[in-house]
Amino acid sequence: MQFDTDPHPEIREAIFKLCDSFGLNYWLECDNDERFPTEFFAALREGGWTGIYFPQEFGGSGSSFTAAVTMIQAIAESGSGWTGGGSIHHYLFTPHPIVVYGTPEQKRRFLPPLAQGIERPCMALTEPNTGLDTTRLSTRALRSGDHYIMNGEKVWTTGAMIADRMLVLARTRPVQETPRPIDGLTLFYTAIDRRYVDVRPIKKHGYQANASCQVLINDLPVPVQDRIGEEGKGFRYLLDGLNPERVTAAAMAVGVGRFVVKKASVYATERVVFGRPIGQNQAVQLPLAQCWAELEAANLMVYKAAAMYDAGLPCGVEANAAKFLAAEAAQKACRQAMITHGGFGFAKEFHVERLLREIMIPVLAPVAQSLALCYIAERELGMPKSY
């Protein structure tokens, strides 16, 4: 199987041109003010980028996942980081279970507003007492006529403050009554009715422009027609969104890493101390060169995973490997960029410290680094499950 690490140069060029209208200070202001980049999102929507990965029959451009990965990597690489990329990333993986498993009626109802950027989605999976053990979640949805009544609590639901709908996983059958823990979980894509849903932002370390939230669900009526696929099979459907989420996070991480390495290299070339550019010292240039090499290696896995997903091939191992490698390389690059800038790297006006804060996101999510390795050990190396 062949894949290309620069499959859509025209997308990169178009995105960089769009991002040029939003300087680095724009992203800093959004972060400082804890304000969603509304103007940037509007520009993406007007350019048709929100629909890049939606089928043409539902208002999208029908592009490949690889094209979508190229787009969001370029957004992050422009210097926006998660502040810019996070404004559109849910459009690339959250709705995909609907595309694959939704009924024709659901696709007609849900997909066009998403492709046009009119409605905003979020993904409500993680719970405070289950973490990554999704099969043990406690949010319940009990059938009552033509509705389900949902109760529970979700955390780290990024974008819930401004989202119109949420892709939410809930248990419709007690785990004690199921053959396996993954059974009895049902997937819904439903409106966030604020009369029954209390959304509270979580104060956090970085990525202040898009609130990550605690979501309290109290007797939320969910129409049966908002259920995706069959009852009790939601975890299987969800997998069609999880691998793209990991690849997307990896692509953004590589983008951030590339930006900071380039920025640090320019600074090291221009900064003169003791009569010579600091970049002339091997102690400065070699770590940055190593960061570049590690980022490009991670990028190979990003595009391999994306190409395999487009080809309909199993790509769980590659998606987890891409996420692991990219997060490690990008975090190292951000740290080295701050060291290269010295004290100025600690100053907000040089923009490195914002990206260093944001790069902790792919280290922690959407899956822990240790669990990404556990997945590879089990699925690729044939080792026994460790958790």
C-alpha cells in the first residue's frame, strides 16, 4: 500500500493563506480572553472547510479523510495550535458514526447543518469515575415510549458551551445483564436541551479559547429517532470516530511541533550573544534538528494511518502509534523551542508558552500515552492484555 505525506499541497496552500489573515496575536487574544475564535470559524465555514469530510449529497465536498487531516494539520502549523484547529476538529470525527451507521432520514436531518457549519457538535463520552474505561460508564438512557430518558454526568466535553448537539454514549442495559461490558451501550446524537442539561466550564491549563466542560444530564428526553444504529451496539459504532480522532490529534501535534521548531530556528539564527548567533552553537542547533527529524517520522505514521482509514483497512495500531509518536515529538519540540528562546520563551508575546501549554492535550487525550502503547503491545505484538 502506498501513501503520500504531502497528498494535498493545494489544501495546505489555501489554509495557510486563510490563516495569514489571523496573526499570532489573534490566537493569543483568544487564549487570554477565553474567547472562541468566532471570526476564524466563520472564515472556515464560508470557505466550505467545515464540510470537507462530509458526503457531497449532504452538502459536503466529499473529500478523503487524508484531505481533512491535511487541512487541520495546516491550521495548527500556521501557529494557531489547538486554538485554531480545535474550532473545527469535531467536524472531522464526531459525526462519522452517523455517516456510516445513520439511517437515510438521520443523514438528511443531521449532516447538512454540520457540513454547512450551521450546527456545532461535541462528543460526550468521558465520565468522572470511569475515565478511559468507556465500557463501565454509568450514564443511563431508559426507554419510555418514543423517547429515552437520559441521566448522567460527562466531563471534558470540549465545546459543549457552544454546541447544539452532542454525540453521547449511554448505557441502555445494565452491565451485569450483558455478555460483555461493551454490550448494552447505545449511541445517540441529540440536541443539548439546556432545560435538562447543565453545562459548566472546567478551568484548565491551556486551550482557553474553547471550554472543556462538565455536563450534567438530568431526565433529558431523547427521541428514539436520535439513536444511531441498534440499541446496545453503540460502542462498536463509536470506533468509527475514535481512530480518526487519534489521527486528527496526531496531525495537529505535528503541525504545532513544526511551527515551534521553525520559530525557534529563526530566533536562534537572529539572536546574537557573545558576538555570534546562538544557532551557531551545536548545543542549540542539534536538539532542534533532532526535534525536526522526530516530527517528520511521526508524520509518516499520521499519513499511513489516514491512508489506511481511507482504504477501509483496520488502522487501530497505526492510529495509536501516530498519536503516541506525534505527542511525544511535539511536546519535546515545544519544550526545546522555549529553551531556545530563553527567558523570552516564557513571555506570552513570543507565543511559544501558549503552544507548550496546549501541546499537553495530545499527551493526555484522546487516549493516554500508556494506553496507546498497551493497544500496540496487545494488537500488534500479541502480548496479553495488561488492564
